Amino acid sequence: MLNVPLDPLKSISFGHSFVAADFSGRKLPSPERATRQIPKATTMTNIEKLLSISSQALDSKPGAFPVVLREYALGSELFQMLEQKNGSYAFEYALHVFPLSTDPEVGLEGWNAESLWRKKYEDLAEGLLFFAEDILQDQFCLSKAQSGVHRFHAETGQTTFMAESVEEWAGVILSNYRTETGWPFVHEWQEKNGRLPLGEETDAKDALFPRG
């Protein structure tokens, strides 16, 4: 069972022992209070901060630099992040980073297979590498044609620029996690319905936004 913090910034590991939120119902500090507890003298990158409040790795440490990342300008930076933690969940499952995995059903390569969900978007998904998603299934991606990290809007298939680097993307997520991950929706859902099991993120979306 993965140890996923119940609230986005309630588990902090900034040069100290890792303190994880549990699911016992005990009262924990607010995300805003948690950020104030970060040691001022501690120097961490945005990626390190994001990984420190995420779940355990979803797979073992990857080996050689994979072919799937070689065609992307930020492929090496993404690989470095996955070397630190190979896939994870954060913000109560609101953010899902895909691991490099030999399992085609859960790994980054399988998620990007042309034969799966992306084929319905046709050329809108052409040249994009989806490495993470939010609770509403918007994708975070790299592009062969454009530099930086982009958001792929699931409803429209359009992309919008987010950041110049993976490091900057992590900073955007941390500074505005409520909007960028959809955390308030999944938090409220879990408050009412209990913990969301792994693999059932779409159930939360359907519960939050029922289709008429």
C-alpha cells in the first residue's frame, strides 16, 4: 500500500525526517501552515520539494535513459526527476506522475501508446509526450515541436504553455496546486466519501461532474 499524504502539503521532508499524514482522521496542519514550517536555510529545488510531499515511487529506479525521452528537449530533465522518484501521486491523488515501467498498463510508455486513449485526439496529440495528469485528466506534456512543459486540455485537445522547464513546472504546481491539480475537488470528494483507492481517479471525476 502506498503511503500517500492525505493533504497536499501535510507531509514535509526538507532535510529532516519524513512525516507522513495518515488516514486515521487526526487533525493535521493546513497546507499554508505546512509551507511556513519549511526551514528557511534549506535549499531545495522545486522538483525536490514536490517529490518530498508525494507518495512512494510507483516503480523501481529506472535504468538507462529510455528511447521514448530522447526526442524531447526536456527529456533528460524529466528522466532526472524520475530517477529521484519513479512516478508518484501527490495532493490526495490530484497529481499523478507516470513512472518509467516495464508494465505497459501503468508506465509512461504504455500511457502514451498510439493505440490507446490518445488516438481519439488524432493530430492534436501528435508529437506530445504525456508524463503526468491532474484529477480532471488534463495532461502535462512535453512537445517535439515546442519547447517547455504544456498543459493538454482533455475536453478540447488544446495545449497551453506552462513552463520553460520541468523544474519551473514543479514550481508552478507547488505555488498554485489548487488550480493546477484540481485538489479542492478531490479533497472534498474524499471528505464525504472516504479515501480514493488507487486507480479510481476517474470515479472521483464522475462523482464531481456527473454527466447529464
